Amino acid sequence: MNRETAPTDWKGAAMQKRIAGRYAAERRFKLFGLGAVLLSGLFLAFLLFVMVGNGLRGFTYTNVEVPIDFKAMPLTVDASRLGDADADQAIADAGLADIVAFAADEALGADGAKMISENAWKEVRTQIKADPAILQGKTVFHLPASSEVDIAAKEGAKGALGAKVDALQRDGKLSTGIHWPFFKNADATDPAVAGIWGALKGSVLTIFIAFLIAFPTGVLAALYLEEYAPKNRWTDLIEVSINNLAAVPSIIFGLLALAVFINWFGICQASPLVGGLTLALMTMPVIVIASRNAIKSVPPSIRDAALGVGASPVQVVFHHVLPLALPGILTGTIIGMARALGETAPLLLVGMRAFIGDVPGGICSPSTVLPMQIFLWSDEVDRGFVEKTSAAIIVLLIVLLSMNALAIYLRNKFEKRW
Amino acid sequence: MTMTQDDLTIADPKMTAKGVDVFYGQKQAINDVSIDVGTDLVTAFIGPSGCGKSTFLRSLNRMNDTVASARVTGTILLDGEDIYAPSMDVVQLRARVGMVFQKPNPFPKSIYDNVGYGPRIHGLAPSKADLDVIVERALVRAGLWDEVKDRLGESGTALSGGQQQRLCIARAIAVDPEVILMDEPCSALDPIATAKIEELIHELRGKYAIVIVTHNMQQAARVSQRTAFFHLGTLVEYGKTTDIFTNPKQERTKDYITGRYG
């Protein structure tokens, strides 16, 4: 036999070493991967732990038992005015706030008025409006505590305040309940009445507007580019522009929106309308890219089949391509929308960072959004807002996770095999 | 190219191609092909891979229009009417000249909707009852009715490969075409499914003009009455199938059918 090289020595030491090295590399790679997964899991667990730990307390609030005897301290309001639209004003004018403060002093000691929320009398007012008979006698109210007392009751406190709160707790004058104002109100300076509903509704309206504009335009643009547009330098240019647009920092879109929508078109600023338009600008390129990929992945054989029985191009698109691309389009859209929902930067510039004390009534009334509310609350000095911030983060995360769950559900529902 | 014209006496050709060239960009895929397709005949296009037989087939119902770089010159007539004339409606043309593809490609819809799709978009069935009749007739003609009549609501993609291909044939004949183009309809099927399709082609002969592209020379010999041999984008020889296989006039044809190349 006339070999030019020696036969490969599969059993030799050098070969064994190479094999060992290969296995070691394999193990190393696996370990690194596992480490990365564990690390990210750890971060997630830590985040959830901290958020849930702090945030859950934000959903509850401490109430203080305050008996008020309206016989001893009469509130002189014309009974007929209680049903009117200006009943609130009438009761306020009659000096209810002072009565409640006095009753608190009486029930809780010297600083009693400071231990209940400065807005506590509004709770009494609501109850009076519901049942005017209260004015005829003595009633025990559970009024929201002041922010300091609430924190002290939840976390414990030192000094005079701590001792007082402990005493109240021993006497059974403190109770903890779900903080309904948190779910019903908009922002406020007093954590006892500050709520997330204004921001949540603002977010929903904003995202709805963004979806209404970005989804049809994005999908139609993608369909045109994939199915109709000739492949030439212009469409290449458009494609590159769209890809670049998707990578533009979001605050730039805010500047653009400020210049175009507010300064030029004069659209109501700080409103869900202008916010939605801004986020639509930002999300559309993402939807176009996701939709184009989904449309591209529809097998050409389906197009051939439809064309082969004489379907027109529009029929091919709407009967076959779009239904088959829909799961991908929806997934991309919802992920884009979820990103828009968590977006703060572009909305700073269209005025949505203002303090908005009212729940937005429509798409043109001033409003803020969830991430902005989190940002605003995290800046507050009052310690009561720390847990409100965490609670708002939990609300935002729940909304985001629901949107992602919806995306997965829709994808599975519409996905078809072929 | 010397063709034996006496073999091509088709009194009333369904389709006629005259001097057809097809280009993909600068590359010429088909060079000066002239051929008649008979009304009651099965015409087979044979030739080695890349010889342009599928390209030529796809120019017969203008499926090449979907390829941006494709360009067709010359004349192709359907019943004497130029199919590339501006007055020709391409959507109607493709209904009149149906197509069955290499890989079975049913829509991911129910069997009923697969067959009913064409009649529906062309408005051939005014009512649901009419459509039922059309779907049943197409499935019967495609020899699939007995196998699927109890599960018309099931997805067409759930059928076996051979059944899928017969479903595609049913889908093509549901719009009542005049010509059916088949682009290697059996290349993805096993021998039993292939035999069924060949049987089906026999039965459909006479109802439709059929053009079939095939790699399989035995298949061409079995199913067709006319055979055209393509090589390197040209039509080398066209004649009666028996003549092509027993007594080819061209050296290249002879080499191909005896397995010298291809």
C-alpha cells in the first residue's frame, strides 16, 4: 500500500486530548448559559419581590375611628340644598372641615386633627350626601389617616408619633382597608386621596388612539411595500428609512410631535390625543417591520394557488396573505403597543408630565399616563408616595403582562398550519 | 430546428404559441418556441431540469407576470385571442387556463372552501345550493369525492399528499376551465398516488385540454398523446407521443429518451 500520510490515529493521546477539550468547551458553554439564565431570573425575582413587597401596601390604607356628634356641633346646611349640584360647596361653606378637625382633636388627643388626612372631611361629606340623617346624631366614621400615621401604622415609627400610633392600635381605633380612592381618583398632593385611575384611563385612551392610527397605516404600508411596490431604488430608500425610523430615540418623536402637532396644528396639548399621535409615530415603523416579516413568511405557493384559480391581487392579499400573516402582525403590533404603553420620554415634551388632578374626560382633556405618573410620584417628597409609586408600577406591569398574554393568545388562536 | 409539421396537424388548436421568447432580466430562458395545444389531447412537455419547460408552461396562463424580471415576447393565443393583449383580463385568463402546481398547495382552509373558492370569487354560484353542486361535481371529477364526502369541513392540509394534489386538481376544475396546466404534478407523490393522478388525467382528457410538464418519461408516454421535448430553452421536437418515444427524428431527443443525458 502506498499511502502519502500515516492513517489517522483515532485512539492516540493527541486525539484524546482534543476530545476532552471539546467536551470541556461544551460544559463551559452550558454553564455560562445556565448562569445567564439564573442571573436574569434572580434580577426578575428581586424586582418582583421589592415591587410586590412595597407595592401591595400601596393598595391599602389606614383608617382612624373618629366619632362625630353633629348634635353637639351642628352643621347648618339647608336640607333642600343637599340634593343640588352645589351640595359639595354648600357643605364646605358650612364649615365641615373645622367640625371634623375638632372632632378628631377630641377623639385622638391634642394633635388629632393632624393625624387624619387633610381631605378626611370630604369622606364625611360624601357620607352626609348619601344619608342626610347623619346630621341629626352621633356617628362613628372611619376616616383616612394622615400620610405619617399611615406609614407609622404600616412600618412602625419611633418617637412621640410612634407611641401615639401604638396606643391607637392597642385601642383598636386603627383599621386597614383597601384604598378605594387609589382606584378611583387622579393625582393629588395628599397620598390619602391620590389615585391611579386618572393615569390609567389616560394610558388606555392614549394607547387606543395610537393603535387606531398606527395599526391600519402600518399594516397597509407593509402590504403595499410587500405586495405592490416595484422593487427599485425608491422602495429601497423607503425600506431603509423605515428601519432607521424604528431605531430613532423616542424623545426625538416627542420633539417632532411638539413641533408639528402642538405648535403647527395646535392640537390640545397634554391630551391623550396628542400623546396617542406621538406614540403612533413611534410605533408605526415597528408595526411595518413586523408586518412585512409576517407577510414575507406566507409561503409563495399559497399566492400561486390563489392566482392560479384566477384571484385578483387584492383578493390574494385579503383572502389569503393577510389572514395567514395576521398572527405575526398582531404579535408585532401588541409588542409595539406594549412598548408605547411604557414610554415616557416623548410624552414629556407634549405636556403630559403636568400635575393633572382630574380624571380625563375625553381624548382632548389634559391627562397623564401610567409611566409618567410613576415618574411624578417617585419625585414626591411625602413618604406616602413611595408605596404609591410601587403600587403604580404593579398596575403598569399588570397591564403590560395582560397585553403580552393577549398577544400570545391571539397568535395561538389565528395560527394555522399548512 | 426542423419539426415534422405533418405530425402537428391539430385542426382546432386550443392554444397556439408562435415564436415565444421568455427572458428573466437579461437571461433568455425560452428561445423561439412555437407549439399548438389540442383541445381533446394531453400534451406532455419533457426535458432535463432547467430546460425551460416549466417557464414556458407558466407563460401559458401568465403566471410569469408575478416575476418582476420576466418578459414574454411572441404570441400566445387562446381560442385565437392573444392572451398578452392589453384587452385580455389576466384574472379571467387564469380561470380559463387553470393550473396545478408541483407541490400540492391547498389553502389552509376546509376541503369545501378549497374547492369552492374559485367559483365563489368568480360569482359562478349564486346560492349555497349551487356551490354545493359545483363542489361535489369537481370533487367527483377529481376522484376525491368518496374519500372526503363525510369530512368536507376538515382542513385541506390534513389530507395525504396524493389527496392534496387531487384536491388541487378539483380546485382547478371547479371554475370550469378550458385548459389545465400541470407542472410536474406527481413529483412529490409516491407511486400509488401518482398512478391515481395519471388515471385521473385519462378521465379528464376530452373535457379539458391538458398540458403536463414531467420529468418522468414513462409518465409522458403513459398519459399523453402529444409530447414536446425541450432542451436548453428551445423546443427540439414535438410530435405524437408514440413517434417521439419510438422513432425520434432528432439526435438530441433520442439521446434524452435513451438516458444518454438529462
